[in-house]
Amino acid sequence: MKDRQGEGRRHDIVLWGATGFTGSLVAEYLVRHTAFKGTKLALGGRSRAKLETLRRRLADTEAAAAHLPLVVADSHDRTSLDAMARDTRVVCSTVGPYATYGRELVAACVQAGTDYCDLTGEVQFIRAMVDDHHADAERSGARIVHCCGFDSIPSDLGTWMLQQAAIERHGAPLQRITFVLGASRGGFSGGTVASLVNVVQEAGEDPAIRRVLTDPYALNPKGERHGPDGPDLAKPRFDRELERWTGPFVMASINTRIVRRSNALLGWPYGRDFRYREVMGFGASLKGRLAASATAAGLGAFVAGLGWSPTRSLLQKLVLPDPGEGPDRAAREAGFFKIRLHGRGASADGRPVEMVAHVAGTNDPGYGETAKMLGESALCLAFDADLPNQTGGVLTPASCMGTPLVDRLRAAGMRFEVS
């Protein structure tokens, strides 16, 4: 296992893909919020010219950014990736689709014993990394942490926080939790769209990938890919426990798998019969029913359109943003999200228990808040000594960073609260 102090490594964090749309937001966040107080940050990408342009722009905000080291490498050049991984304690990656551009980088980090975090929401990619690298990462000490953005930190850390509170207050974990996305406002970037398109294309070409994508326990350790949960909600449904109409949530297909993997990696603190689901919440009236129905129909049509080449090309040409594009600063700052996690179970002495957790952010969830979540994840890996996982493996935010990352995100302005 590697020395957690990172002796002999030039950088604490290399931000890989720094010049992309999301990468530049993470760079801005790290520059604003660390002010280089003991943080050896480097900007990484394949174009030195673009990295230099970004560095000059960052220096307008923080003069010290003018001296940020630049790391030039290529996602398909293993030699350059190996050199980058050996030279830093943490690689923070924003380069997707990860199934296309992330495989060699993860392998390089595993070999070098370098911690890694990213923004992927690609179940098939994570499953491949688990199968290919988990055991080797345990041996090298590399902590490979996927899904450190809007998918899946609110889900994973929100569930972790709520279950910790249930155990502390009532002596037992909650038996089931429902994540409900309430009011929110946000946009898509071209990088997010490219990742989604790649998932749909790979699933259309490979039946094995389709099976992984539809398996509720696809990311659990081998031998533990079973449990009480079934498919994610696909149609509008009136939920009598929540007393409202609900509809499908596009990120449920990744978030639920991450939460279940956390439970398994942590040694089943939520119980082996734990049930978890995610929905969008609407009102109890006819208006709520119509909104839930429209959401389900729109999501179904969108995914179907991406799955057929002619409509996919038309959507990409006329509707969807290109890579490198995304919501502008005003739109990001006008964004927000509010999530409630409703938990039910029984106390250690058998009394019924109901609890609610709140997770919220005050910027665009996929960009403003995601930059915060990924940036703090990288800092957590680099500097926090009291993390739940001090060894290595292909991990999740909760199983690797848990409460220390919750505390960081609270301090950064996000709401994590149990009522």
C-alpha cells in the first residue's frame, strides 16, 4: 500500500480534462476555494495551448494561478498517463465518455497506487472497472471513486447520513429509503450528452451491456449481485406512502446501483434486506398526475430517440449541445436542487420509525454544484486522514469518504440535514 503522505510526488491533485466545460468549472472552484494553501494543484489535458489559455484566465481570479503546473498527456497514450499518475497523489477526471476515454487512466492510477475520482454516470464502465481493477487497487492502495458529482453524491451520501442518524437515534438502520427529487433547475452540457449517447449506443450493440444496465445490483461485488429491489420506476405512479404522484428519475439507473454497492462494500450496515429507490416527486392532484405522466413520456421518448441512429443524429444537430458547450454563468447561478430522502424502518426495540433527510444545492446541479462536489472529493482524498477506506479498491463516495466528505460539502454551502 502506498504512503498516504505522497512523498516524492510533485502534485497533490492533477485536474484531468481541465480545459473542458466541466473541467474549467472544477478548476475555477479549486482556485477560488483552496487559494493554494498547501495544495499542489496541476492542470492536465492533451493540449498545452488550451491549458495555457485556461491558466491565464484563472490568474485573473487568483494571481497565484499563473504558476500552476501543466501536465500534457493523452487518454489513449498509456505511457503519458503512467507518468501523470506516478507524479500525483490524486487524479481528478472530467473527461468523458469515460467508457471511451477513461479506461487507460484508471488502469494507470491503479498501477501507480494513485487515488482517483470522476463524474461518470456510466454503469457499464464502472462495472468493467470493478471487474478489471478492484482486486489490483486493493493491493496497490489506489482508491478509485466514481460518481463524485450530482450522480451520485446526493444519493449516496444522503443515504449514508440518514442511516447513520437512524442507527445513532434508534439503534437500527432504516429498512427502506425513497429518494425524491423535488424542485430543481439545471441544464445539460455537451459532455453529459456525449456520455449518455455512448451508453445508449453501447447497449444497442452489446446484449451483455444491456443486461448490466438493467440489473439493479450490477455494481455489487461478485457473489452479492442480488437483493429485494427490482427495476427502477418507469411509469407515473401514485405513491401512497409519499401521498403524491411520482415519475421516473433519469439518474436512478446509476444512483441506485451506487447506493447498493456502498452498502455491500461497507459490510451491510443498512442490512441485506435494505430497499432503495429514486423518483421525481409531483403533487397529489390531477396537475401532479399530468406532470408525472409528461415526465415519464418525455424521458421514454428521449431515450428511444437516442437509441435510433436517424433520430439521434437529428437530436444532436438541432437540440442537444455540442461537446464543450453548456449553461452560461447566469444560468448556472440560477440553478438549484432540493432532495428529500424518506426512510422507514423499526427501532432496535421494534417501534416504527420514520425519518427524512434533506440534501440541497444553490447552483445548477450538474455544473455549479457538481464542480463543488468533485473538487471537494479530490481535496478529501488528498488531505483527509480519517476516511472510512484507507486501503484501496473501486469504491463509492460513501464507502470511501463518508462523513468527512459530508462535512466538507456542508462547509462549502450544500445542505445535508436529517430532520
